[in-house]
Amino acid sequence: MLILTYLARHTCATLEELSKDLYLSKSAVLSACSRLKSKGYITYKWLRSEGKRKRLYCINTSFLKEIKS
């Protein structure tokens, strides 16, 4: 639930941002995000930064509209 709340405020975040800001281990964030993705709550996007690809975890827009209404 923490990850969904965080993403509802920030829309998208990297693994490092999620683990640092929520004080969770990277493995806990990865497993939670994969479960949330399988349920359709979040999606993955790719960001190219400094020559490296980083995965962005973004909240599903239809789920975000459902939360805000």
C-alpha cells in the first residue's frame, strides 16, 4: 500500500527512489512491484539516463482515476 500511495503522489519512480524514500530494501520493493503489476495497479516504463536504462514504476492511470474519484 505504501508504494501505491507514493506513486499516486509522484506518478512514476525508479527502484532506487522507492527504496530510499520508503525505507524498504530493493528486494522488497521489487517483489511488491511485480505483484502490483500482475494485478494491474502499476505499469513499467523505461528511462534512459546517463547512458543507462532505468525502469520506471508508474501507477496505472485508470487505477489513479478510480482512487481520486
